[in-house]
Amino acid sequence: MLELYQFEASSFAEKIRLILDYKQVPYHKVEVTPGVGQVEVFQLSGQRQVPVLKDGDQVIPDSTAIALHLEKTYPTRPIIPADPRQKGLCLALETWADEAIVPKARVVMVGAFKQHPNFRTALLPSFTPAPLRSLVGALPGDILNLVGTGVGFGPDDIKIATAGLRQDLEALVLLLQDSPYLLGDAPTLADFAVAAATFYLKFPTAQYVDLPGGIGGKGVPGIADVPEFQPFFAWRDRLYAEFRTIRTNVPPAGPGPTPISID
């Protein structure tokens, strides 16, 4: 069986999980603990980032390389269009999702975490003690702003990222006006990349990823609650409902390697 070395909260790992579910290819998740520690991922793949796919004797790092490997090795339910122009658009949209939407989504997530106590506490694991939950919710936003300043998560960074994401979502709404998917009547790599990139802007109501209960339907204030963007999120949730497997009492993955950096 395929092994996916992953970080559960990674947008890039989620892209691969979407593709594997769509292609109906069985796989086993090996959860990677973030932080300095073991270097098994490096020993396995020659680099320190996840996701990494182990398919027999083949080890493939990088979500785009993994997607192309899956398309070549498991061609049923293709995700890359055969038409050259459509293929080019598909790859361009995937790059847009990975290199533009994902970084901005991370910044606004941190902004929501810092500025909205309810959003902070909603992301805590369900087993978090009540006193710690209250402490996290009570932390002043100014202190958290100070922590993020200088590393790309200051107030100005968050404002710029939010404006950029609003423009991205407006474009996606327009692209999906007259089409069930971004490039026509069938989903492609572009759809799965965009869906995964926006997963943490507004969480689907069903639990597809191991996240705290009760977070479904919640999202980043100022983005998830904007009426003009609801057609996009409705499309994204439909894509999940059609192709992504819902978690049902899944036991935690076994101990995995610890990379030095994630994504």
C-alpha cells in the first residue's frame, strides 16, 4: 500500500489526499511531527519537507511531483487534461494555488488566530483543559501581533494578504460561473489544488481532516463570511462531498518521522 508522509494540517498534503480519494487509490498516512528531531524524511527523500509519497521502491517528494506520479501510475479518473491548452491552464492554476493562494491563506489564518479569541479557541484540540482554553482566548491581540512582526505576520502583512485573497476568490467565483469545475465538466489537478489551498479559510461542515470537533463551517472573519464568496465555498464543499472521504473513527496514525521544516 502507498505511504503518505504528511502533516495533517498541510494544504499540500490535503491536495494529495484529495487526489488519492478521487482516484480511489488506498494509502496509509504516516504522520510527521513538526519540529527539529528525527530526520527520517530527509533520509527517505533527500529533503525535509512533506508531503512525501512512498510507492513501492519509489519515493516522491513535493505535492506537484506526487500528483504527476499518481496520474502516470494510476491513470483511472485522470486529473490532467489531454488537450494541450487545457493542460497548460491546469498546471498554471495549480501553481497559482500553491504559490499564491496558500501563502496568503497562512498569513490571514495567523491574523484570525491573533485577533479573534473565538477562532483561537476553536482550533484547540478537544482535549484541551478548560483553564488553558480560557488562557489562550484571553491573550491580547497586541501581544500576538508583536510575536508575528518581522516574520511576515504583522498587521500590514495580514492586511495585504487579505486584500490579495479577496481578489483571488473574486476571480475563482467568476471562473466557476458557467462551469461545474475550473476547466470544464470534470475535476482536474487545478480543482484539487484550489480546494486544498482554501480549506483553512472556511472549514467544510463534515470532518475530512483530523481537526477539533465543532469547527466545521467556521472560517476566517472577513473572508469566510463575505456573501460574494459563498458561491466559491459552496463549490468547494460540493467537490469535497463528491470526492473526499469523510473520517469515521479513524485511529491515529502511527509514529512517524520528524522533519526540520514543514512545507
